[in-house]
Amino acid sequence: MARRFVNELSEQETLDEVFRAADKQLRANRQGGKYILMKLADRTGTLTGMYWNVDERIFDSFERGDFVRCQGRIQLYNGNLQAILTDIAKVDVSQVDIADFDRFDASAADALEVKLRSILAGLTNVHLRRLGETFLADDDFLARLKIAPAAVSNHHAYPGGLLQHTVDLMEMAQAISPKYPQVDFELVVMGAFLHDLGKIEELSSAGESTYTDRGQLIGHIVIGVQMLAEKLQVLEVSVGEPVPDNLRWQLEHLILSHHGKLDYGSPKVPMSLEAIALHHLDNMDAKLTAVTSVIEADVSGDSNWTNYNSAMGRKFWKS
Amino acid sequence: MARRFVNELSEQETLDEVFRAADKQLRANRQGGKYILMKLADRTGTLTGMYWNVDERIFDSFERGDFVRCQGRIQLYNGNLQAILTDIAKVDVSQVDIADFDRFDASAADALEVKLRSILAGLTNVHLRRLGETFLADDDFLARLKIAPAAVSNHHAYPGGLLQHTVDLMEMAQAISPKYPQVDFELVVMGAFLHDLGKIEELSSAGESTYTDRGQLIGHIVIGVQMLAEKLQVLEVSVGEPVPDNLRWQLEHLILSHHGKLDYGSPKVPMSLEAIALHHLDNMDAKLTAVTSVIEADVSGDSNWTNYNSAMGRKFWKS
Amino acid sequence: MARRFVNELSEQETLDEVFRAADKQLRANRQGGKYILMKLADRTGTLTGMYWNVDERIFDSFERGDFVRCQGRIQLYNGNLQAILTDIAKVDVSQVDIADFDRFDASAADALEVKLRSILAGLTNVHLRRLGETFLADDDFLARLKIAPAAVSNHHAYPGGLLQHTVDLMEMAQAISPKYPQVDFELVVMGAFLHDLGKIEELSSAGESTYTDRGQLIGHIVIGVQMLAEKLQVLEVSVGEPVPDNLRWQLEHLILSHHGKLDYGSPKVPMSLEAIALHHLDNMDAKLTAVTSVIEADVSGDSNWTNYNSAMGRKFWKS
Amino acid sequence: MARRFVNELSEQETLDEVFRAADKQLRANRQGGKYILMKLADRTGTLTGMYWNVDERIFDSFERGDFVRCQGRIQLYNGNLQAILTDIAKVDVSQVDIADFDRFDASAADALEVKLRSILAGLTNVHLRRLGETFLADDDFLARLKIAPAAVSNHHAYPGGLLQHTVDLMEMAQAISPKYPQVDFELVVMGAFLHDLGKIEELSSAGESTYTDRGQLIGHIVIGVQMLAEKLQVLEVSVGEPVPDNLRWQLEHLILSHHGKLDYGSPKVPMSLEAIALHHLDNMDAKLTAVTSVIEADVSGDSNWTNYNSAMGRKFWKS
Amino acid sequence: MARRFVNELSEQETLDEVFRAADKQLRANRQGGKYILMKLADRTGTLTGMYWNVDERIFDSFERGDFVRCQGRIQLYNGNLQAILTDIAKVDVSQVDIADFDRFDASAADALEVKLRSILAGLTNVHLRRLGETFLADDDFLARLKIAPAAVSNHHAYPGGLLQHTVDLMEMAQAISPKYPQVDFELVVMGAFLHDLGKIEELSSAGESTYTDRGQLIGHIVIGVQMLAEKLQVLEVSVGEPVPDNLRWQLEHLILSHHGKLDYGSPKVPMSLEAIALHHLDNMDAKLTAVTSVIEADVSGDSNWTNYNSAMGRKFWKS
Amino acid sequence: MARRFVNELSEQETLDEVFRAADKQLRANRQGGKYILMKLADRTGTLTGMYWNVDERIFDSFERGDFVRCQGRIQLYNGNLQAILTDIAKVDVSQVDIADFDRFDASAADALEVKLRSILAGLTNVHLRRLGETFLADDDFLARLKIAPAAVSNHHAYPGGLLQHTVDLMEMAQAISPKYPQVDFELVVMGAFLHDLGKIEELSSAGESTYTDRGQLIGHIVIGVQMLAEKLQVLEVSVGEPVPDNLRWQLEHLILSHHGKLDYGSPKVPMSLEAIALHHLDNMDAKLTAVTSVIEADVSGDSNWTNYNSAMGRKFWKS
């Protein structure tokens, strides 16, 4: 029987399918009864699962990351689908098609890597081109970049989302470049490549993405500057001279200022045309992608409007 | 002898050239002496002129809009060039080459009109295409659009600036459209066409641009909705049926929300993907163009930084 | 037996009464059980009703707007009364006294219409008086005005509330006019009449009031300007000439600026004495009426203080 | 020859008139020359006077508060009239008609006192009526109230302005009271009487009004509460019992919260209906009076608009 | 058997212990069932107790403040421990060791009183020293000060917390005084003593602390100024002369401005060096103490981070 | 004759003294005349100098940093003293006592270095102590630290100000440490040492301090993290192992969050007790020092109040 994927489930349907247990917590309700609150995942998304009136034996019968067969029913709760479980059982990895559970789309990531390599190789500024090569020569970096999410929630919050967002910005910078001959778009393109790299360290990509200690204390903006410093050091050793100070400071400024306002966590506001362009492209892509997610996930009965979205303080028009 | 244009003048040079008197005011200094504060214009820009210790006879010897021969010297004051006049005399229009004084670049405007017609004619949505035709069929509208500035100061504050900004946004919407298949970019393109049309009525384009009474009291955002209403009425009479309500409301929403925040004078925040895209494109173009103007006009001695710009709360990197 | 109205119910009393089902939703709780969340209404107010452990047959046995006999008990939940239902049955409209369910007080609305006609007829400015006549001559407009609420919640959120608020402001403008001879209070009175008319289109008045698509996308402020435009067009046809531009812009400005700040959705801040007066009267009436509602609805045990009101960020003194 | 009063002067006219020297300062310009910057006052207003290239002997020839004959010319500077002096000479008080220089209108103040006594005597709440009597029985208090300004600048910034503003609010509270039967308007009226009394101590009324040390450190809001405390103590001694605690706290709350927001210096936001009513009436009167002053003082050439007012962030419509 | 104190309880343990019922409320859940929500207190802290499915007879069997034997179990709910009760019975005061239930630590308060007396007695400014003596001579004041909490929640929210916070600030002012010879630290010390005294009247200290009517309407800042006024009057009678005006205003200013910003309820911002020092010391102590409480109370499973604290908008690092 | 130092000059005195030309600019006034605007400095402070009606020959006769004999007069302008020059002549360095011109107090700096070494050497945490040693072993770093200012204006804006501010915070952290046993004050002390080190690179200390390109683009907060990285690398090489990750992140967090709010340029808010303590100590010291400077520099005639300080939005009490 064909697998029912998370994004195919609908209200009231009976559930009997294998998912990855992306997260699990044992909780007590106010009356003192225990229940499991968990995340059921496959490659198409995640779903909250509730298993009421459990004992600890059930909770201990599987681990975070295991594959589990879930039986129960799909319900609507506060406008979101969730699974009410009546049985759960661990399934050996040998019995599943791993491709069904991998939210990370390897071929998409490979295609994005090709684009990334092509854009960076096409830079005419030798310092920027060499810097790109230095990053690309680091296999571990590249492997982590390809599976990293761009956020815990909101826009691009899935494995591979960071590379998607990164390449999109780089291409968009190229697309609008004819309109602004006064702007050095090679800098903008390199800034787009660098701006969110710190998220590789800020977010844990094991299962559900969460903030690392370093991510909480330092943040991806400053981590990004630190990652750039490492690669600049490698490059200096490799070619025998550092990149010019001014160029280095421009790149650091692009990373530091890309949130656009101090209020949003940038320690510097954008002060160059390139930094202004990068900030606006990033902001537009983040907003359009986030609102698209809200619209896609919306299950309000209204055909024209989503439910009120408190993070953005409004409803959105769907049709 | 070749004309010295406003954008060719430099500090300390002797001045003897004809300009258009774009503005003139008679003022008294604290000691009670009188001086003329005026704007000298040609097609390349405007320059403040100061004529000290004048009497009213001199002030009355020419009118706003007249061509005047100005003698004196160029000085730097607070980082901006200005002319210190020692003589001024009216010159008959027959003695000047009118092309030297027209900041409006007619051939550029014609080229933009061609682009505009082409984009609007290429719309596949019949309602939007007909609406475009209705605007384009109004010769008076088109003539005013072509010479309108987009602002009193800041970005695109010159005759023709509105059309430039409008077509730029329409083209940029087309350029990024492949990235966001979920967005109806025909709506964004039409929104880009409509979003600032109210500025035709908000700003007076006689000489220096200023706000009209209607502009002050109503604002270009609501005037734009009123101008759309007029054309929709014409269109309804012409084709015998109104555009669908939903489409009309979408267009009105695009105009009303394009400033992005209530704080910035939009009575509605963007609630559709199209309105969000339009707002961000408009904002990016406005910011990049405004900062480019600041950098171009900057005369600080520093080779890397402009003077502090209080409107945007920062210095800008020039190199 | 005398009817128990919504505003007469008290905690712990047994319920057996007919109400109008103003709203109904079928929901699932976390354990997967279904319940109906509904609004029970009569002319004195509305009450939340909860019917636990229902099946869909019960939910489908009546429609929104039907009259239903409700049995159960009254409970206090989070400081508000609600009905816990144990049985519900549809009742034919022939069996109810429709006057018991109509929150709209027709005689009050008629009395307000008399006041409205009298004030508008008493205007000495011929343009304003004719404009008033044009509105009053539109029977459909008047009928909708009389039953319109002024809000979805907060102040004047009941059928007829808009007319109440409108006439109150017009009378208050007249009452304070002797204090400010420098202000043209005929403009303020007409502004008070016009300022919220857009709510007729912004809010749906079928059953519970909600926002219409047009209301969400355009808002009552700009809709009000559009409604004024329609009547000005009728008036121009009728008398053969338009009202003077300045007067039209003043009226539009009164509508556009009445929220007082950009932040509150006005695209223009008040710039005339009349607009300032209108904004402050509107604000005072809205605040006093809203707080009065909070105090009236409060069921905290404290005799001096209401519960904390998060919308206004404070408790209110009751005694 | 008839006296030329400050409010009759116009640009370019020759000046030869006696004024009171309300303020005088000796200043040096950037070139090291000295000049006197002074305020020339009569009962119709004040005018800035500039006396260029003076020596200290001239500066010392008269004192602040003296009457001086001023010769020179009237100029427009930055949109305001000012006097450019060429001679100044002290004039003995015996040679002037003191009534010409007294901005305080004694008969207006007497009329306001009559209104004040009548309103307070008409209160039906015995505690409030007795409290009013206690204030009115204090001759020194009453004398100071009658000549006090309500502000250093902005609204009611003239001797007697405080009493005018106070009585206006009390009467306006009475005028709107029929609209809000749920509000105790006797409390609002007493609150209107008390709310700004602290300004008597906050502002010095000798010549130009300035802040006192106590005014700067404590502020009129808390000083008002202290003044109320003194009178409540007198009243308690007089009638043998204090006013009820609740009433006292209500009155204190009315004073403390009348600015409406913490941001505006109120340590408490309005939490009673009476406090909300008082705040809104006070705010409306302050705004309308302040804008009226801006419009009256405006000398822009534009017939429709005042100059930009930076305190209120806008221009105002004059016609 | 040794008593299990509130701060010794852990998840899942069986409960059978006597507590003081610090608060009790009868509530109905959505299904109409009743439960008791109460606070169980001993000297080490308070714990929420839930008693499900009760009838009113149980609720009426004890009063707020009574000692009750509680049986049930300890659960974790939303990261906090709470007791799920299965039985509750009143216990006579004769059967408990009152010392187990008194959160007030009398010996700590006595020690703080000694420190307080010593610091105040050591002041060299005679006016300040006498003022301190006047407060200390008021036995009723001192008794109330010693048991007062400094807040309803957040920092120092326990009986005796006010004196602890007060003496801490006084000592810290002394500790940093060598660094700032330009600051009059005797004023800062007296300001530290006075700044929060109004909390004695603002908060009720019977059982759970709540706001009094006077506290809500006036606030501890202005009440503090009123309490100072009473003691200054006593002092004036006692020594035959008032303290100098300037000193009184300084002290009042220290109290009024100690929140640092109008936004935070101070009607005046700090304008003297002493007021600035006091505000910063108070703010630092409040923040460090509040965050320490958050960290101590945290039961998140994470060893490094607390749960997100919405009041302060962040998580805190624990290790 | 004894030298007249900058801080000894008074209004109207005749000037004939040698200063260092800390800054010089050639400017044109509105009438086209040229003048020199310069800064005259000695070790006690700086003074603005104006030399009117100069030609370029005079301007070119000395360089920034030269010693010049200045003749003229001292004037008061806008409440500040300035020198009106009538003659200026370069003086050879051999003819001046260099000690008179050095604002840097070498012996004070040496004393501070001793304190700094002592505190760092006293740390018990071996990682922190070694890190301190690594910084102190860098002679170039130490030399630059000792002469660095802590700001361009406001607090500690003089050579040596950075070290003063740094050591003051370290000592204050030690002074309050007994009050908060839950805080690791060794971390706070090291954070105090590190928090502003980036200012060494952010500000140019040649003559008048200004922002460097790196300072403008990156800012002292992130530069500080980069400087820490360099020393941690040196330390790792030296001892053969890195400091533990957690400790490194704590130190970086202390630097990054010390401004306390995103708004103030910190990319992270303080999330540890140590970061909160450091922020508050830094803020208190900055505010007290800045206000002390305002009071010391104030020349208002008022004996109790400074002039209005627009940066801090208030006047300050002087006595």
C-alpha cells in the first residue's frame, strides 16, 4: 500500500504508518496523568503526535530518531493537524525505505552546489574568487552547509534550507545587477554567500533543529565573521598574502549589517550600497518565503484568509 | 565658450553663466540687511545662490522661472557648493538654448514610455491589460506622468523621476519572478505601475516641486486609489462590465500597503504575497537610489566616507 | 414563565431557554473528542456555549442563525459566564417572539435618525447641508447605517452601535463648540457624521460581525472616502456643480486623519483644527465606552477592580 | 499718538515705542562682537529684540523688568518678527500707562474666579464642596492662581492662562456630562480644578516664566498632590474628620494620571472612568489651544499652511 | 518523621504534609467540574495545589491562612512542580510548629535592622541623621518595614525582602563611594533607604502579597514621598525647624526618579549625580536578584539554559 | 610668566599662548569669506579657535599637530568658551615644554597598569590568569591600551581614558562581589578587562580621536572579539591546548552583550548573571562619568542647573 506522507494526511483519517520520532517528551497533565508529546517526521514535513495516558514503559520503548509505527487518528487542533496515537512500536531501520524519511533532498542539494560553484568560479575579482575556492575546498564545511537549515522555524526551516536561501540570494543579486551599475554586485554575491553561514554552527541539525550553546551566546552573525576569519587565514597561508584590509572589512560589514537594524541583532547598520542591497534582498526573500509557509500550512476554513499570524501581526490573503 | 553646467562647477571657481531661477526668496539677516536666497538650475542639477546686501529693486528685476546671467564665485558651505553672486541680470529666452535648462530628459522619457507600453501590453490577464490601455489612452495623464518627479527630495526628485522609478520596479518585478512561482507577478507589475501615480497630484511640478494642498491633506497613497477609481469607471463604461471586485480590491490593496508599515503612512500593512513583493522592491529601489544621491552629492574631504546623513542616521561608505 | 435573558443569567443556574445560534464551530480537544463551541444570543447580549462530547449529527441539526432550545448549566470560566450544554434542539421561528432576539433596538435607531436628520438639516453651510441630504435620500444607505455595529469587539460592537456613536459625536461637537470660536464646528459635525461610515462596508452585519474581504484589504477609513466620493458625484449631478475642491479635501482629510496617528491606521495626521477636534472627541468617546463595557462585563470577585484587561494594559476601578 | 502694540507691528516698520524688558542677555557673536538679545513685552505679547554692536555700558543701563524706549526697525527672521534696535533708553515707570504692559487681564481673571466659585459651590458632594471652599478660603493661593501661566511655552503660556484652562475644563466636563451618566462628573470637575494647580509652584511667574528648582526636581503633578494634602489637612482640622480614604485616593489618582501615559510623566495611567474623561478633555483643550497659537503666530507667506512645526511634526491648515 | 519542606519536594513523590493555605479559589473547568486551586506554603516557599473534582463542602472546610494536612502527589506541569491533592483536612494551630511556616526570617530581619541603624547613625549630615532617627523611632513603621515584601513577584517577593533590598543598596552605595568623590554618597545612602518605602503601603502583606487600593491608584513612588512628608513634619516639630528646602527636594527627587525613565513609572528622570547612582544600583540589584530567582526556580531539563522567560524576553545561562 | 592652561582661561581675557593645533579646517562663510576653525589643545583640555578673514597662506603656515603661538581674545559662544584669533605662528618643538601639551598622564597610566597587572595576576582561574598574562606580554598592545581614549566624546574621551574606565570597572566588580555569591566575579573582572579593548582599533588616537574605517564598518564590540581570538590562539600555542569552549563563549558573550540591548549595538542581550553584572556596572560608570563631564564643562549662569543637554534629554543639577 502506498505510504501516506505527512503532507497528505487530512482531518479525521485513520493513521497507521511509520514515521521517524524526531522529538519526544513525557509530560503530565493537570490531573496528574502522563502523556507523550512527540514529533512525527518524514521527508515531507513534521506532525505533532499526542499519546494520552501512557506509562513510562511506552515512553522508554523507543528513542529520539528511531522509526516507529504509529496507529491512531488525525485531528484538527487550533487549526493544525495532529495525530492522536493509540499505539506506537519501534521499527527496525532495515524495514524502512530511508528515502521516505529524509527531509533533506540530496539531489536538490547537489544541484544547488553546482550553481554555487559556478557562481563563485565566475567572479572576476581574484580575491573573492580565491576566497570562494577556499570555502569550497573544505569538504567538511560543504557537507555541513548542504544539510543545514536556515532557521528553527519560519523561513527555510528544513535541512538544505540554508543552501537554498543562499543560492537564491546570489542569483537574485545577479538578476537585478543591471539596474544598479553603481553597486559592486560581486561583493553583494559574495556577501549573499557569507551572510548566514554562521547558522551552520548556531543551529544543531541533529533531528529537530535547536540552538547550540555557542549559537545562543554568540549568534550566527558573529560566528559568520569568525568562520570567514578562519578561511581568510587559510587563504593567506595558501597565497602568501592577506586579502586587502578594505576588502576584508567590506565582507565583514556585509555579514554584520545584513539584518538591517540594530534592533534585529545587527551590531552595525548597512553603510555601503552593497550592504544595503544585500539586506533588502535577504529581507524580501525571508518575508516571501515565510508568508508562503504560513499560507501553505494554513488550515482555516476561510478560503481567502489564513488564520491570524501573531508573529507577523496579521492575516494573509490566500487566493 | 562651452557652458559650465551645475554638475561641473567646483569650489573657488569664478562664475559667469546663465541659469534658470528655479526659486527666489528675499530674506533679512539678523543685522537687518537683505539678501536673496535662490536656486540656480540647469538640466544637470540645482545650486543654491546667495546674493548679499541687495535691495528690492534687484529682487524684483526677475521672476521665478526666468533665465538669469549670474556672476560671482563658487564656495563650499557646510559641505555643499553654493554660488555667491555679485551680479544678476535677466536674459531673454530667445538667447538661451532651452535644452541646456531642461532637467527633463525627453528622449529618456520617451524610451521609458516605450518600455511601459510594452510591459503593459504584454500582460496576459485581460482585466489588467485593458486597465493599462485605459491609462495609456489618456494623453493628459501620460504627459503629466512623464514629467513628474517622484519626490520633493531624496530619491528620484527630478522631472521624469516618477516614470523612471515606476518602470524600474516593473522590470525588477519581472526579473525576480522566476524565483517565486507562488506569486502572481502580473499583479505585482500592475501594482508597480499604480503604486506612486498619486504623486502626479501630490506634487506640483512647476519649477521646484512642492506639495499641493490636496497632496498635503490626502497624500499620494489615497489619491492613487482615487485615480484608479476614475480609470476603472472609464473602463467599465468602455467594456460594459466592471473588473471583478476581488481584483479591484487587490489593486487598491497594493497601492494602500506599499509603504509596508502603518508608521510610514500606509493605512494597511501588506497582506498578500504580491503586496509584500511590491513593498520590498519599492523599498530597495528607494533606498539604493537615495543613498546613491547622497554619495554623488557628497563633498566631504574624506575619500571613504560621506558626511553624516541625519535623515538616514549614518555616514555612507563611498569607495 | 418569564424568559431568562443573557444579561440575567448567573453562575451555577440551570439553563433551559431558547437563543439564537449566532455562531457555531465543531472542534476537537487534545484527546480527540469533539465539542461544539457556539455563541448563544438574544437582544441583551451573547454568551459562549460549550457542548462536550457531541457527534456530528448534533452539530448538523441546526444552522448558524437558527433558534435553538438550550439545556444545561451556567458556569464561570476565566471570569466570564458560559453555558455548558447537555441538550440542544432547533426551534421554529414561529414559536419565538422575534423581539426577544433582536439586539437591534429599532425605536432607539429611529430616535437617533430623527436627531441625525435634525442636525444635518440645521447646517448653515449649503454644501454641507446638501451633502447631508444626499446621504439621507439614499434609503438603502440609511437602512444599513441604522443596523451597523461600530466594531467587531470593544466599543459600540452591537447592531445600531455605529449610529449611536455617530450621533453622540455630532452632539458632543455641538456641545463644546462655544468654547472654541476659532474652530468651524459645522465641519466637525459633518466629519463626525462621515468618519466611520466605511464601517458599513468593512464589517459584515450578518449575525456576528466580522471583517469583509474589502474591509480587510482596504479598511473603513479609505472606504469612507470612497463612499463620500459616490455621494459627491450624485450631488454634483443633482445641483450641476461640484462642491469646492477645498471643502472636499477638508472632508476627506477629516475622515483620513480621525485615528490621530499613522500608527493607528490614519494615512494622514490631523492638520486642521477641525480634524484635531474630531480626533479627540472620537478617541474620548471610544475609550469611555470601551471601559464602560469592560466594567459592565466584569465578573471578578473584587468589588473595586475589574480583572486585568490586556488590550488596555491595566485593571479598572469599578466603584 | 496711539501706542503701537506688539501684536500690531509689521515687517519693515520703523519702531519707536516703550516696552518692558522682560529678559536681557549680553552675547558675543563668532567674530567677538557683542550684542544684546532681549525680550520686549507689552500686554499683547512679546517680541525678540536684537541690539548689535553694543558695549557693556548700554547693557548695564537698564534692568530686567524696566521700561525702555526702543528705536529701530521690525524685521522678519526665520518667519518670526523681531526688532533690530538702534537705541534703547530706560523710562521711568511714572511715565507709562501700566495697563499697557500688563499681560495679565485682571477683569478676565475676576470673571473666571466668579465662574470657579459658582461651579465649586454647586457641587452636591459635601466633601468635594467643602474641599473647594478650603481652597477658595486661601487668599494667597487664589491670588497666585489668578496670575499663574499654564506653561512656559505652548498652550496658555501667559499670566492667567492656568485659571483659563482650569475653568474651561471644568465647564467642558459639565457640558458633556449628560452623554455619560455612568461617570461621576462631580469628581471630573474637581479633578479639572486640581489637575494643574502644581504649576503655581512649578513655574516662576516673575517676568518670563521659567521652571523653579522644586518644579524641575518634583514636577507639577506631584506638587499638585502635595498641595491637595495641605488643604485636606486644613479641612480635617476644620470639620473634625478626614475625607474618606477612597475619595482622597480618587482625587490623587485624577491628578497623578491626567497626562494619560507614563511616557508623558504621569506615574499612573488613568484607571477610573473619571480619570479617563479628565485626561481626554485636558488633552483636547491643550492641543486645540496650542495649534491655535501656532496658527495665530504664523507669518509664512502661504495663505493655507503654517510653517512646519517641529514640536508637533507637521504643518497646520490655516484657512 | 522529618518534615518535607516545599523546597525539598521532587517530581512524582507522594505527599502527606501540613502546609499553610496561603490562597484558595474554587474554579470550574470547561466541562463544568469544580476544582480547588490553592497555594501551599511553608517557610521555604509556596507550591500550587490542585484538588480536582471537589464539592463546595470541601472548599468551605478551611479558610485562607489555615493550616491543612495535604495528601496527594507531586507533579511537573509546564516546568513547575505542583501538588495534585487527593485529601485535605484542617489542622489546629496547636498541632504545628509555627516556625516551620513562617517565611519571614526574624533573626535575619533583626540583623538587617542592626545594619540599618548603624548606617543611618553613621551619617555625618545632621539633617539626614535626624531624619533617619525619626523613621527609626516609629516602632509601627519599623515593624511593618521588617515584614514587608519588595514585590508581588520577581525580585525580593517575600516577607522581609524589602528590608533586604534596602540594606543591600545602602551597603553597595557605601562600597562604590570611593570611586566617585564627586557624588554625595550620604544622599545616595538616604535615597536607598527611602526609595521603596512606599511598598509598605502599596502591597498588602497579609498572606500572599497583592496591591492595595491605594497602591494601585497612587503607587509606591508617590506614597514614598507622602511617607517622607509625614516624617519631615514630625522632625520639624521635634527640632523646631524644617530641613532646608533644597535637601527636601533632593530626597523627593531621589524617590521620584529611581525607576530611571518615565516609561517605568518615574514622573521625573534622574537629574542629579546622586539620583543617577541610586537608579543604577537599584536596577542592577533588581535584575541580578530577579535572574537569580529565575535560575533557582528553573526546572527545565537542559543543564545549561533556563526555559524562555517571557518577562525578560530571553533564556538564561545556568552553569 | 606662568603658562595659561586651557582650563584656566576665562571669558574676555586676552590670549597670547602656545597650543598644539589638534585640528584645523579652512571654511568659507556664507558671504564667501574664509576662516580657520581649529582646536587648540594642551594637557588640560581643548578649545575651539576661530580665525576670521584669513587667506590660504596663513592656513598653510602650520600643520595639524604643530605647536602654534596664538594671539587673540577669549569669548563665550553658545555657553562655551572659544578663542577669537588675530595672529597665529608656528613654534618649534624645541621651544616648548612637551609636558604641557600631553593630555596623556603617563604616571597615572603607569599606576593603572600596576593595578591592572595585580588584579589579573590575582585571578584563581588558571585559564583566565593565563589569558591575562598573554595580553600583558604583548608590549605593543599594552602601549596602545595605555594611551587609548574610551570615546570620541562623552565619557572618558581622553588619552588614557580607556585604561581608567577598564580598571575602574574591574575594581568595582571586586567591590560588590561579596553581595552576590551566586555570580562568578572572576568572569566579570575578565569581562571588564576585555569589554572595550576593541576601542583601541575603533578609534584613531592620533591627535583628535576619530573613527577608523575598520571602526566604522565593524565596531569595537566585534573587534574586541577578534582581538580576544588572536590572544586565545597565542595562548593555545603557548600551553598546548585551547581554553575550554564554554569559557571562550562566556568571554565572547560578555564582550558582545555589554551594551545591554540590541538597540545599543550589542548583537546579543546579556544572558548570564556575569554579563548582566558587567553591563550594569559599565552603564553606571559611563553615565556617572558622562554627567560629571557635562557638569564640569557647564558655563550656564545658573548656579543650580546646567544648560539643557540634548544627548541625554535633560538639564542636570549642579549643586
